[in-house]
Amino acid sequence: MTLTPEGAASFAELVTSELGEGVASTDPDLIQKCSSDWSRMSPILQEKLPPGRYPADLVVRPTTPEQVPTFLRLAYDRDVPVVPRGAGTGNYGQATPFTGGAVLDLRALDKVTEIGDGFVTAQAGAKLTVIDAAVRDAGHDLWMFPSTKGSTIGGFIAGGSAGTGTVERGTTADGFVTAMTIAPCDGSGRSFRVEGADTIPYIHTYGVTGIATELTVRTDPARHWVAVYAAFADYGRAIAVHRSLPDLAVLPRLASLDEPGLVATLPAPIELDATRTSLRMILEVSTVEEVSRRVVAAGGEVVAVFDDYAATDKLSSMSYNHPVYFLQQSGYPCFHLEVGGTALWDAPDLIRTVYPNAMVHVELRTMGPLGMYVADYESEDQVLGGFAALEELGVGIHSPHQWMVDRHVAEALAISPITDPKGLLNQLKLDRDGVVPARIDTRNEALVARTPVH
């Protein structure tokens, strides 16, 4: 339940008395900024979650990991809802404080605390840009990082799932995370450590099972990565190269493909031909010659090769849902679906018939393609109405148009009564009745009444 202004001020004073000056704030501008995320990428969520509709009552910004469990004890004692927040780059409304309370801004917990053989440990608010630079300097590569590299490690693990490195290493739940320090909201004021498979309830569950304050993730020995840009007059020929890449001696770190309608708005370091399909790859240097041969043999052209790590970051920033973002920034009214399945390779013309002016962005996995299906936006009913038709064509769908936890739900439901017995953490993101479909019809906007409490 949301707090009254007096209740928020009183709770902020309590937090200040326990944790020190500057940790708690009721500043309206800060509250508005911290009460929304990048869910506006979804035109459906943009309508449902506009900035200011669901504000928090205060923002709490701990400066040490130890302050987090102490704060959660105070929230538990006062029945104050808590929503964790990193850099605010989530796309599903993960950080929306539906029931008010406190936004727990973890960005000040930004230290890389240890780099070892095959791992790095960092506080939850450390940005992936900082962590990656640190491990590269030490001769390592992160297993993966998101397309929004300015995300925090805590936000990526709690709210993301894949990115640069996924071709070889899968998702964040496939062994990337080896250990986490978790602060529960159980009144104890203490944290605990989980390792291995015990981390799963805390991965891509939006903080409903506890707040991660420190995380250990895997690294590999650093490789020499190169950014390669290729172009094809024909989508099918580009796909032929794309689907051949898993047989390389060293797997690509990333392989992103866009058909012409998505190419014009990409902020590439070179001018891309918007009449041709674009294939952009982060390749280990020893494979560049072989891939270039395949591109030419398929009738394509290698238009640029950048032998510079910073150039691979630039290429990464045009992967996953970023082409959708760039298209929307141009003013084009579109929506997207996160999709997967070999139909992206084998039946592109067929799947494009489901929605108007449909286009596809394709990413590579060893088990097959995943990507973004992009089309003109008309209404929520139009978007939801096409799901069944896509599925009949063999396209798997993950909807970015709803805010509920829809991965590791059983694990979250099993642990949350222990780590969050009052259900204060990120309220309305976990269906505690245990019935959460993979896609949720968000036309039901019946949120709980926000009754002020003192």
C-alpha cells in the first residue's frame, strides 16, 4: 500500500536515522525519475504505465551492501513495499512501483570487488561497462553482457536474460551466475549467500524473491574480437551465412541480422545500405577470413571490418531490441515481439503475413535463431490477436507487453514465502496463486487499490 505524504516523510526519517543522511529522499523529481523504466518501448505499456501514474513514495539509495538488509528490515516492520532498481533500462515495467512505497536505487553499490580465474565479483549497481573494462584489463571476457551495456549487473541478472555472448554461453540462467548475496525482506536484517543452481530463483525474477547486493559471474580468457559488417541483396542469402556460423572453430560473440526496413535507422559507424539486408558479427579474429569467404560465396559483400574492441561494443549496441528502439526514435509507430524458432530462417515471408508491414531482426544461438518481430502498431487487441497465428507457424513468443514474472516462476513461488513472507517485494509482479502463463493478457488492468497507510 502506498504511504501518505506524512507516512513517507516519517519513514524517510527512520531510514535516515538508521542509515545516515542522504540515503532516503522524498524529492518529487527524483521519485518520478525512479518510478518508471524503458517500458515505453512497448506502445501497450506506454499507455498503461506512463511516467507519473504509479509513483513511489520515496527513493532509498544505499551506499554499502550492508545497508540493504537493514533497510529491508525497516520496510518489513512498517509494511512498506519495495521495488529494486538499477539503471532503469528494463523494458517490461519491471521497476514500476505499482503500490507505491520505496524504490531501492542500487546504483551506488558500484564496486568490482574481485577478479579471479574464471570469475568476477561485483556489487549489484556496477555497470556492465565498468565490469567488462575491468575484466578485459585483467585478460578476461565476460561470458555475456546485454545490448544495453550501461545496465547494472544486478539489473541484468534480475531483469534480463541474453545478449552479446549468448551464441556460445546461452542465457543468464545457464551457468553464468555462480553466486549471489541476497538480502531478504523477512525482518531479519541479514543477508545470505546462494551458489550454483540455488541462484535460479533470483534470476530474471525482478527482485520478488530478494534483493541481490553482490553477484559473481563467469569469465573466459580474453579473445581478440573483431566487428564485421556484411550486406546482402537477398534476405535468404544472408540467412544462409547466418545459420552456418555455429560450425566455426570459434563461435561468434554476436551475429545480428536486419532486413532493409530496420537498417536505415541503425547508428552504425559506417553508412549502411538501407536497400540491403545487414549482417553484423562480432568474430574471433581467426574466423574472419572464413566468414568473409562465406559472405562472398553467398553473393554478399563484407563492407567493413573494425579490428578494435570499442567497435565491437558499438556493434553490440545495435543488437537484440535496439533496432526496434532506433526505429521508434525515428517516429515510426511500431511494436515488437521477442520471438524464436527456425521459421525466422525458413519461412520469413509466411510469418510476415500475420501483422501489417512486418519485419524481422534475427540473432544467433547454437540451438537456432531468436529475434524481434516488428510491425505497425494499431491496438493491444491487434497485437495479442496475432499470437496464435505466429505460434501455428512455429514461432515461439515472449511478450514484452506485460510486467509479470514469467520465467523461473515455480522456483520464485517456492522461495518467496521464506524470503518475502509479507509479499512486499516488487508487488504485483509475481502471481502468488501460481498460475502465470508464458504470455499474459494485460488488458485486465485491475491493480490493487492504493490505500494510503501511515
